[in-house]
Amino acid sequence: MEEKSVHSLEGKVALVTGAGQGVGQGIALALAAAGASVLVTGRTMEKLEQTVAMIT
């Protein structure tokens, strides 16, 4: 049996608003790094696409 990290978010889904830049982007990246599936929203599609590219 494999132990999961206390900070693992595997199997969780997060919705991050303002994920195109700044704090929102940082939170989206951190949640993805911790294993969460991340949904991003914001005002500028180009910036959101950049965030998604950084996650994938």
C-alpha cells in the first residue's frame, strides 16, 4: 500500500478564479503540483492559456 503525502490533493478538484496572473496563477500552479485537477477562470483567455500551459 502506497502512502500519500499529507499535502496530496490527488482526486480533488479545485476551481481557481483570477488564475491568469498573480496570486490566482500561483495558487493554480501550487494546487496542480499537489495533485489536484484544476479548473481556471479569469478575464483574459490568453493569460489563462499560459497558466494551463504551465500546468500541463
